[in-house]
Amino acid sequence: MITRFDTKQRMSQAVAAGGFVFLAGQVASDTEADACGQTRQILAKIDALLEKAGSGREMMLSANIWLGDMADFAAMNAEWDAWVPHGHAPARATVQSSMASPDYKVEISVIAMASTV
């Protein structure tokens, strides 16, 4: 069974299937925030989507992080490190990339196990 969450014409924000939860790339709503603030907003969105899909941050398997500027790497990591539960760090990749809007400093996507499995 496939369950889609917050689905629009182009994409779903999360899809649960086969015991996994796949999140679309999440960006900040308040793009005037610095990299720390944008990362905090994104992590809160991830928490809400994972919960909606029957999972949580301790169930994360993989994370992909895009930064508009690698100069924001330390700021993003400060928020990330405080958010990831000790002993539950996922496999992770972080790259610098052109973003969909120059106002976005960070984008994060995760894959997690569904805790209901």
C-alpha cells in the first residue's frame, strides 16, 4: 500500500510505502532567516511529516542536504547536530547546489523507516 501526504499536482511532501517514508526536499517558509533559522524551520517540517507518516527522527535512514553556499555548512550542522537523537544519525550527504530560489539557503530530504512496521 502507498500512502501520500500533503499531495498537490506536482508532488507529495511525503510518501509511505513498503515500511519506508520518503520525504520531498523541505525548505524554509521564512526565507529571510539565516542558515540556522532556515534549518530549524526545515527540521520542524521534517518532524511533522515523519509523525504524520508514522515515523520519527530516530527512524531516519538517509538524509540529503543541499546548501546554496558551503559557507553555511557549520551553521546548518549546529542545528542538525542538536536535532538528531544521539546514536541515530542517518547516512548523509551534503552538497552545494543552486537552489530553486536564491532565498533558500538549505534544503533537506530524508528517508526513514515507518515505526508502525
